[in-house]
Amino acid sequence: MSHKAGAALQVNDLDSTLAFYTHYLDFALVSSQPDVGTALIRDSGGDLLLLADPRIEEVKSLLAEPCLVFKPGNTLDYLETNLESRHARFLERGLTEAEILQTTSPLGDRRLTITDPNGYRFTFEQTASRTPEQTMALYSRCDSSIVEAIAGLTEADLDLKRAPDEWSIRQIIHHFAESSSLILIPVKIALAQLGSACAQSYSQDQWVEGLDYAHRPIEASLALVKAVQAHIIQLLQHVPDNWERYVVFVEPSGGEGEGWQRSIGGLIENQVRHTAEHIDEIRQTRQLYNR
């Protein structure tokens, strides 16, 4: 794979940020250029992240495409297999219980969230144990859950945001359409050509702006979510032993490496969690404005 990172975090101070990430988060330092103001780290999921201090004016030029530039206040999410062990390590290394936010999602997934010196939130989540049948039951309700979450909202209400720098409800709905449709081809490849490669170019920020999420009516996106969901469910009903079939994601740029495997079960589970997280965001927005 490419030796460039696909994501960057803009940080205030490189040294204190590196110390925090390596000590508390178990991220590994790959390289550092303190004179320039950058460092490359590998996170707990194995992905490269570029850290850039205020001297770097154009961060995207240092990244592989597609890329994502996080800003203070953003949340980075990681799956965790043993949340108790992660919690214990936080405490052993000096964090207090007050600095560790413990929450449980509407689906029963448990999370630990800590905030770094720059204001980034790092969430480590351990999913509740679910059978494939339970996960598919949740997936089959994703479209109706979205409709229920926005029931009664006016056209003007769709433009409400939980915070000024976050997405509006309208933008979240269009994001649902993209996230649901982006798994369709990988699922089909895994079913028809087990283990084959799949290259997808997706830059979240560019799609939000380039596809005008902020101003488009939502009806077509709601219809797309429903159609893709029904199509995937039908596919899985016609191909037996499908849950562990997998696709290999590779860099669109054709970089070095063998890529990374994602099973159909993992793709569906991720879609269920992703939908639930954004629906919770919509509910919080409605509560904030008493809608």
C-alpha cells in the first residue's frame, strides 16, 4: 500500500501529541520531521495517520488520495476486542476515570472515549455479541429507522445542526445514501468472486461539498437507502454460506501491498452501527431544538 497516509490530524504541538498517542493510545511512531512540523504514526487499526502542526498550510498535498483531514473536535473511532483491557491500560498509564467517558450505544455496543490535548476524541468500541441473524434483523430495519428518526420534521428542520461545525440532518440523510450504496459492490464481489480485489475512491468531505448535501431534497436518498438494503438482503437470501465471504480492499492508486479483507458480515455489521450512530445524532439535534 502507499507509504503516504490517507488521513491527517492538525495538531497544536507535535511533541505533546506524539507523547499522548504513543503512551495512552498505543499508536506507533513511524517517522518524524520536527523541523518541518510533521510526523507519521500507525494507529491501533494499522492505518497511517499524518500529524501536522500549524506550520503546514496545505495538508492534503502530503496525503494519498482519497484523503481526509480531521480537525480538533472530530471523533476517530476504533473497534476493540477487549474493552476492559483497554480501560485498565488507560488507568495504569495515568488517566483518571473522569477523563474516560464510558457510554453504551442504543444497540448495546460499549464505548470508551478520551480526548487528546488538541481536542480530538478517540472512541474505542466493543460491539455486543450478535448472531448473523440478529445483525440482519437490525440491517433490515435501517431504512425504517431513518424514516422514524426524521418523522414530523419540516423542510426547514432538516437544516438544523447539533453544532455549527457538524452536519445538518439533511446532510446526514444524504450521507446514509452514500454509505449504504458504497457497500453494494463489495458485497456483490464477495458473493460472486470470493477474495477478489475492490478499489473504492471515497473522500467524505469532498462528497459532502461536491454532491451538494446541504441543499438537495432528501426523498431520492431515502429511496436509495431502501432499494440498496432490499437488494442486498435478496442477494444474501440466494447465496448460501455468505457471512464469511470476503472482498479485499486495495488502494485506488495501485500502491504496494496486499490490501485488507472485509467480510460480508463485517460490512453489514458496520452499516448497522454506522446508521445507529447517525440516527442518535439526529435525535440529539431534535432534542436540542425541541423538534
